[in-house]
Amino acid sequence: MATNIVWHKSSVGKLHRQELLQQKGCVIWFTGLSGSGKSTLAYALCQALYSRGKLTYVLDGDNVRHGLNRNLAFKVEDRAENIRRIGEVAKLFADAGIICIASVISPYRKDRDACCALFPEGDFIKVFMDVPLQICEAKDPKGLYNFARAGKIKGFTGVDDPYEPSLNFEIVLPEKGNNITSPYEMAETVISYLEEKGYLRA
Ligand SMILES: Nc1ncnc2c1ncn2[C@@H]1O[C@H](COP(=O)(O)OS(=O)(=O)O)[C@@H](OP(=O)(O)O)[C@H]1O
Ligand SMILES: Nc1ncnc2c1ncn2[C@@H]1O[C@H](COP(=O)(O)OP(=O)(O)O)[C@@H](O)[C@H]1O
């Protein structure tokens, strides 16, 4: 633990940066099984917001594990630390006025809730990719479910490691009751939410 540290205030604050960017910093947190479409939707949303002149940054689990989190594996404590660090980085991006899009399995409710608690009310928007295991496994674009079933990967989420859903997701996709399943259309659903909550203006 670091001691004797004092927060240094800046004369340029989050409100100034938001005014500059004409948007509000926040986090959209995509959670769900491997293969549920988190990354595809995250980058579709990034593209759609870019087209509207909005600044985003995607923190994708796979990508962050190539650098900042390269020393972490998939046991419970490592996943918790992975999520904690991504939550803290997302907080910095949101403070910068950026719409941060996180795309991580984040299987444990406790870890997601701890990240949420870092943010002002409403600024941490949890989106659950509600895609059943059988569908994710049937796609298996990286062949990882195949390896997990063969016992070549231990502790694979959904196979021999848990995914804990929550009751308090702001958005669940695909939404029940409509036929919207394309990433582009689902991105529009998220954008409608952001517009309604005022995140796309300063
Ligand atoms: N054991 C195990 N369980 C789950 N996933 C595994 C595992 N080993 C490797 N992978 C690959 O790592 C990607 C998930 O990384 P995350 O950082 O999102 O995981 S976590 O939030 O810390 O649980 C995940 O990416 P996505 O498929 O995009 O979800 C996998 O490609
Ligand atoms: N909305 C969608 N409809 C159909 N296929 C999709 C959709 N989103 C993603 N996919 C496909 O599903 C697979 C997994 O998507 P991906 O975004 O990598 O998931 P995750 O990041 O959750 O592992 C990929 O082959 C991708 O092309």
C-alpha cells in the first residue's frame, strides 16, 4: 500500500473536457460468455459513435491481456484483478470525458459490482450479452470450447468455471420481444439508451 500520497487537483476538470467533446464520460460494460458477441458489438458501437462524432475507447479483455494484464491468468483472483484494473482504467477514460466501452467476460457479480461502485450513479452501464452456452459453443470461433471440452483448457467459463448473471443489468441483449440480433442494430439500441440518458451531449 502506498502511503503519504496527496491528490493533486487540476484546473481543467471533467466538465471542461466534456464541454470540449460535447459528450459525457461513462462506461458501457459488456459482460457475457466467450463467443456471446461482446467484442463484435463493442467495436460496432465504437464505429457507430465515431460516425456521430463521439469519442470512445474499447477495452477488450483479450487485448488488455496482451499488455497491462499480461501477468494474469484465469483463476478467481486473477480474473478479479483483471476486472479491477480494467474498471480503474475505465474510470480514467470516463474522467477524460470519453465513452469507454469494456468488453470482458467478468463472470463474477462481486467483481462487476466493485467496478460499478467506482462510478457516480448511472455512469457505469452494464450490458449483458444473453446468449446461451449452447449457441456460443456451437460457434466456437477460436476453438476454445473444443479445447475446454477436451480438457486442454482448465477453468473455461461456462464449461468448468462459473458465469454469475445479475438482476440489475441496464440493458440485456438481444432484447426479448424483438428480432434485433445484428451487431449494428444492437449498437443502435445502446445508442438510444445513451441519448435518452443524456450521455451524447455535454
Ligand atoms: N479459461 C478461460 N475462460 C474464459 N476465457 C478464456 C479462458 N482462457 C482463455 N480465454 C480467452 O480470454 C478471453 C477472456 O478474457 P477476459 O479478460 O474477458 O476474462 S475475465 O473477464 O477475466 O474472465 C476470452 O475472450 P472472449 O472469447 O472474447 O470472451 C477467451 O478468448
Ligand atoms: N450479433 C451477432 N450475430 C451473429 N453472429 C455474431 C454476432 N456477434 C458476434 N457474432 C459472431 O460470434 C462469434 C463470437 O463473437 P465475439 O464478438 O468474438 O464474441 P466474444 O467477444 O463475446 O467472445 C464471432 O464469430 C462473431 O462473428
